[in-house]
Amino acid sequence: METFKTILWRLKDFLETPLFKLGEAQITLLSVFYFLLLLILLVYISGKGKGLVNRVLARRGVDLGVREATGTIVRYLLLFIGLLVILQTIGIDLTALSILTGAVGLGIGFGLQNIASNFISGIIILFERPVRIGDRIAVGDVEGDVVRIGARSTTVLTNDNIDIIIPNSKLITENVVNWTHGERKVRFRIPVSVAYSVDIRKVEQALFEAAADVYDVLESPAPVVRFIQFGENGLEFELRAWTTTLVHRRGKFTSAINFAIYDKFREHEIEVPHPQRDIHIRSGTIDLDPGTK
């Protein structure tokens, strides 16, 4: 029994051995252990707090994007306040962290500009909400649905079920196409060419009928047909149709309308033009007898 007590005392002395001094506080292995344990607990509680906020707002019928933004901000506040409390709990005077803050600032100046920029951009996105959870966006060559907005990056899910991680600063500094920022109603344009010999009124009628046959085309606003120009190979039209159901599947929407247009053109015997080139042969003679050379 005495041996066990001796081991405990030696372990206690070992854990309370000062490692270094931060201000007036002595940092020991025990204080480091407490700090890590409380930090893990803080991360867990902040995650639960975010989930609780989301559930409360969901019961009130709040939009998904607003719920996620509010929950993320609450989590950041809990982490910040909790970290200050933990530091005070283990005996660290916050004024002693001024040197550490200066070192962090120096690090940002030398190599952490991108991280700081992405973090600040994430805060701006959460407050201004130019991009929200569930929005359909296009940034450069990336197009997909926003599934997560974090402190450093935003996750976009493409139609190929691939997650693309976009730095938040890119959403602030570059042009971002948000297909659903105001409402989930988008107009797509489908170009069509027909032969010069075709009755243009029959073309207009066929395009309207094709739009009416596609389930995902909205009746209001109604589809519109535009005669664009006299092209090199034929007359060029454009069918403009609205949808809310296939905003995230532009290829499928365009394909469905093209199938319908093809069927209607065959039904109305409307000819689709082929590329045409006029060849002019200048007059002259060609000697085909190789023996004359």
C-alpha cells in the first residue's frame, strides 16, 4: 500500500514539474493535460451547440442557409469564449499572451496571409450570405451545389458526386455565378438552326410545342421563341424556357428539350440545315497527258 502511495506521489510530482513559464503562470504537464482535455470538451460542446441552434431554427421554419450560418457563428463564439475561460482556468494570464499574439501576427505577415484571408472571407460569407447552403454556383470551371461553408473553405458538390473544396477568398475576390441566389427559377437558352426553305411560323409553332411537351418547363413565365439571325447555313432561332426543378441539371434540361424539338421537327417536316460551301471554279484548261511534260 505504501508503495502505491509512493508511486502516486512521484507521479504527482512529475506531472507538476514546471516545463516553462508563461507570464506569472508555471506550465506543467498536468496543466497541459487539463488544457487538452478541456479543449476537446469545448470542441464537442460547440458542435452540439451548433446542432441545437440548427434544430431550434428548423422548427421555426428558418431557411437552411440561415440556419447553417447562424449555427456556425454560434460555434465560433463558443470556441472563442470557451478558449478564454480555459486559459484563465489553468492559470494563464491573458496579458502574457501579447508576445504570442505578436509572434502570430509576424507569422501571418510572412506566410499565413492566405489562411487569414480565407478565414476572414468565411466570416464575410456567413454574415453577408452571397453564397448559402443549397445554392447552385459556378466559380471558374467548377459548378455544383454548396453543401458546406467552413471557416477556411466552401465545399461544392458537382453533378458527378465529387466534392470540390474552394477557398473562401476565391468566392469573395472572383466572379461567382449564383444560379439560385434570389430564387430557384432560371431561364435557359436552346439554339436551333433550320433550312432557309422552311416556313418560319411552322418553326415557331414546333418550338412552342416542344417546350410544352417537357414537364420541367414552367408555364409561367411562358417559353419564348426568338428569330436570332440569318446564318451562313440556315435560319437561327433560340428557344428560351424557364425551370425550377432542373436548375442543378442544366445538361438534362437541355437534352430533354432537344429531344422534344427533334420529334416536333420530324412531325412538321422541318429540315435542319447542313453546312454549305460555294465552290467557284475559274475557267481554264488542264493538261492531263503526262507525256507532254
